[in-house]
Amino acid sequence: MTKADLVNSIAITTGYDKTTIQHIVEAMMSSIKNTMSEGENVYLRGFGTFVLKTRKAKVARNISKNISIDVPQHNVVSFRAAQSFEEMVR
């Protein structure tokens, strides 16, 4: 499902026009991104949790050039689905 498919589905379900729904979906995604960029996690009950995980610094190798590269410590986004969501998918 793409973002456009999601907007169409919500518009059909709610009866609102697509442009309004698109603004709402964009605002929601923007809010989640801004919250996570500030270092906070996002908890959506019944759906799942977006969590920041810190990866430690490490030394990696570029095999084609045969050199070592220092990869600094950085954050990655992780998503954990809610239990009810996982059961629904199974």
C-alpha cells in the first residue's frame, strides 16, 4: 500500500475529501519525524512503537578498495508492532 492508497482508503471510509486526508497524513508523518529527530520515541497504542536505537561506533571494511572505514556511533529507527497488530497479521 502506498501513501496514495492509504489516503484513498481513509477518504472512502470517512467520507472526507482526499486533499484533507492527504494533509492529515502528511502532518502525522511530519510530527512523527520531528519527534524522533528530537530523540523521543513514538507510541501508538494498538498499532506499534517507533524507537530510536543507538548503534555503537565500529570499524568497517571497503572490500573493493581494501581499506578500513571508521563508522561513528549513530541512531537508527526501529518499529515494533503492537501485539494485537501482530496477531491480526498472523
